[in-house]
Amino acid sequence: MEDLKLVISPSPHVRDTDTTEGIMVAVLISLIPVLAAAVYFFGFSAIRLVLLGGATAVATEAVFQKLRNKPITVWDGSALVTGVLLALTVPPTLPSWMIIVGSVVAIVIGKQVFGGLGHNIFNPALVGRAFLTASFVGSMTAWTGPFDTITRATPLVVGAARVRLPDLFFGSVAGSLGETSALAILLGGIYLFYRGILDHRITLGVLSAVIVMSFLTGANPVYGILSGSVLFGAVFMATDMVTSPYTPRGRWIFGVGVGLIIMLIRTWGSMPEGVTYAILLMNAATPLINRWTRPRIYGQGVQRS
């Protein structure tokens, strides 16, 4: 009998070909339709904000890591994704210095103070957006219509009766750079799903909760999904791998929770939109959801006779 060699090594033993760099590149590719729609409807402002947001996020992470004598990891693309996502959640007229400040806050407060990628509790881009919304309310609610710089109300403000569904689907409405075109968002989401990066449970959980709550409150469910940041948040923000649960059941709970909070804020809150705060609140609940839904260790809890 041949001698058998037993190899002992630490986990993980199951490996995947996906890398952080590959995932971030895929996310950036999926955002191309959204960025293209933003440029088409809002012009140069979209390019200005995305470039400033992305460049500031990358530079901030490099400087912060250098000051802390940590390895500089900006080449993994996570900082760039954070800056681009933040830029796509702001109005097209936002001043340049504000997107710079928001990107700095997103990287430093939302990511690096927790220890960097993989350790942050909250979605960094939404931390930056929440800071900008709380600090510069006027600029963060100054919406303009597509193809012009005329101030207009968003579909959530004017109501479903005064908005055409085709405009909501294709993006010919006022709103943040990345939230107006449902078609562009869906194209990006389909690509991420095809690549195996987007988990359908969270996205479907968010949309299902919005639909059910819309029926219960007498609202139009299609309008509820296509208006505001629901679709963008469900596809690109809530599905963040670091700040969402890792168990299948936990992801359903997370998605449904995000959708319920969105509708609670929309229906009874003082703000027309609540996607940012809904996702951040559920980010805070993620460790608890993971604890509740993690698989039981084989044999644990079994009573022996």
C-alpha cells in the first residue's frame, strides 16, 4: 500500500476565481449605461461630478493609508467605485467642492476608520450622501430637468398622476444623476447578475416590499419602484457585499427590511425619499441578521440521552 500524505492547512479550502479587482471592474462596467444616461440627460455636469467623485475617493484613500503607514490598496478599485456611486446619487447642479467633501467623508468616515475594505459597517457611498444631505440640504435638493438647467420637482414630489411612466422608465425626469433611468439601471443589474456578483435575494426583497406596501397604502406599485432611488438602491447600493448579510435567508430579511423602511418614510415621514437611510439602518442590523440566520454547526444543540 502506498504511503498516504496528509496535508493540513488553514481555511479557506474552497477558493473562487473572483478577485476584488475583478468584482470592482465588473461594477464599473455595469455603471456604464447609468453614466451614459446621466450624460445624455444632464450633460457635462454628470462627467464633472463622476470624475471629481472618483478621483477624490482614490486620492483620499491613498493619502489616509499613507498617513497610517498602511499598504496603499487603491488599485483594487473599491475607492473608485465608492466615488462614482456617490456622484451618481447627487443632483447634477451640485457644486464641485461639495462632491469633493462628500467623497472624503465617504472614504475616511465610511470606510477607513473601520479598518478599510471588508471591515466597514456602512455603505461608504451612502455615508457620504447622508453627510451631504444633512449638511447642504439646499444644494442636495436642487433638482433640474433633463436637457436644461431649469429647476423642477422630482416625480416623488409631483406625484404619480403628473408623471408619465415611459419618462420614468427611460429617464426623462428630474432627479439624481443615476436614479432617473430605470432602463439603464436594469441593464447594469442584468450584467451584474450574469457575472454572479448581484445577489437576486436582496434586490427582489427590496422591490417586493415596496410593491406590497404600495398596494396596502393605495399607491401605484410601478410608480413606487420607478420613482426616486429605489431601483438604483436595490441594484447597486443594498447589494454591497461587505455591508449586507452573507446568508441566503439573511439577504431576504435585509432586502425586505430596506423596502419596508423606504415605504414607511415615503408614506408617513417628512421626506419624500428614504432609500439612503433605509439601507444604512439595515447595514447596522446586518451583524445581528448574520447571527440569527447563520447555519447551525452540525451536532450543535443536540441533546444526548
